[in-house]
Amino acid sequence: MSLNKELLEILACPKCKSDLTLVGREEGLKCVPCAVVYPIKEEIPVMLIDEAVPLTDWEHGVREKK
């Protein structure tokens, strides 16, 4: 099952309020200005600033905040 397109349109980065981009096979939502990815777990976006994974870590395969 994929994320609802209407939900994706209204979601914004909780830190800077920028638009988010879907990453990979619906694994996360990327905020370019903040350089972080908010993971998607069990089809639910985890939109907590403290749970965001730095983009460089995400690109190296890290899917959870250290």
C-alpha cells in the first residue's frame, strides 16, 4: 500500500515548513533545506524532528537516528 497522495501534498517539514519529497520505495520523506529524511515506518511518516536522519547518513544506508 502506498501513502495517500493528498497526505503527501499537505505534509511539511516540522522544523522549517518546507515541502517534503518521497525517498526510495516510500522509505522516507526528504527535506532538502534541512538536509534530513523523516523515516516512514509501517506506512506512517515519523514527523518528529528528533527522529529525522541526516541526509548524508540516509545516503549511506542509515534508516534510524543514532
